[in-house]
Amino acid sequence: MSSPALVLVGPPASGKTTVGTAVAAARSLPFRDTDRDVEVETGTTIADLFVQQGEPHFRALEERAVARALAEHAGVLALGGGAVTSAATRELLIAYGGAGGTVVWLDVDVSSAARRVGLSRDRPLLAVNPRAMLRAMLEQRAPLYAEVATHPVTTAGRAPEEVVADVLAVLTQETAR
Ligand SMILES: Nc1ncnc2c1ncn2[C@@H]1O[C@H](COP(=O)(O)OP(=O)(O)OP(=O)(O)O)[C@@H](O)[C@H]1O
Ligand SMILES: O=C(O)C1=C[C@@H](O)[C@@H](O)[C@H](O)C1
Ligand SMILES: [Mg+2]
């Protein structure tokens, strides 16, 4: 059993994969992404899982993947954008944060997120009217990210390098405590 050096939460296109990969490289830590874990476990893509099995099935797999990664991954862990919609996952994250873990919420505004998503079709929930979906997601989920986060970090209008520097500073500050 181990626990992550850092957990990243945030909406789609907030930069979890981009920032998480860079932070992990800077600290020589392994990077893990629960979306990827679910894809490896099922041998399919998240987009196909949504279409073929439905969102509730994906959410159940995601809940298990998050619990497993929180228990065994010692590096940087990025969660799927909607992972915090599970009360069980929020409880695990709050316990991890309470025990000294670091949960960074990468916050983003609707316009930046919409621009970053562009015409990508990899995100099933954003396949139709991405801007309106992002707006609703950001509004509904902000309190959930806030509930589990130990450190909010804004990414709106900021280059990935700036966000990476902020997250590294959070880690340095937490290690010194
Ligand atoms: N701070 C930033 N400024 C501008 N573009 C960014 C920033 N962070 C990430 N991006 C770009 O936005 C896109 C989405 O980023 P990324 O895949 O890291 O987000 P994510 O949070 O992992 O999304 P998902 O929840 O879908 O996995 C990528 O093309 C990335 O290069
Ligand atoms: O925001 C969401 O609900 C999602 C985000 C992605 O990371 C994937 O987990 C999936 O596309 C659902
Ligand atoms: Mg990602």
C-alpha cells in the first residue's frame, strides 16, 4: 500500500494530463491517469464505453479505478474530470487530504476550456454543444472540486508552464511542512 505524492482534479481540459505529466517528470515520479486505467482494464476507449455500456457503467469502473490508484500509486495521479461526482470518491479524497495528502484542483473558465477542447471528439460528454456542457459542468462541479481540494490552482489564461510552477511550489511547501 502506498499513497500518491499528488492528486490532480479538475474539469475536462483543465490540464490534468499536461500539468500532471510535467510535474511528475520534474520530480522523477511516475504519472498515472484513472481514465487511462479504465481504458486499459476494459481494453476499450472511454468514448466507446459511454456509447456501448452507458455512463453509469463507466462511473462504477471509474470509482473502482480511483480507489485502487489512491491505495497503490506513489506518484502523480490525475483523476477523470467527473470522478468527484461520486460521493464515495469524494470521501476517499477528503480522507487522503486529511492525512496529509495533496489534492490540487486545476480550475478553468468556460472560454479557456472550450478553446482547449476545440474540435476534439475524445470527450463523449462534450460531443454535442461543448461550450454549454462545459458551462453546466463547471457550475455543478465547482463545489465538489472545492470540497476535496487541499489547494485550488487557477489555469485560466495561463500557460501550462506557469501552472506547473505553481503546482511544484505547492508540493515543495507541503514537503517542508
Ligand atoms: N494552461 C494551459 N493553457 C493552454 N492550453 C492548455 C493548458 N493546459 C492544457 N492545455 C491544452 O489543453 C488541452 C487539454 O489539456 P489536458 O488533456 O491536459 O486536460 P485534462 O484536464 O487532462 O483533460 P481530460 O479531463 O479530458 O483528460 C491540451 O491540448 C493541452 O495542450
Ligand atoms: O468530465 C467528465 O465527466 C469526464 C471527463 C473525462 O476525464 C472522462 O473521465 C470522461 O470523458 C468523463
Ligand atoms: Mg486528461
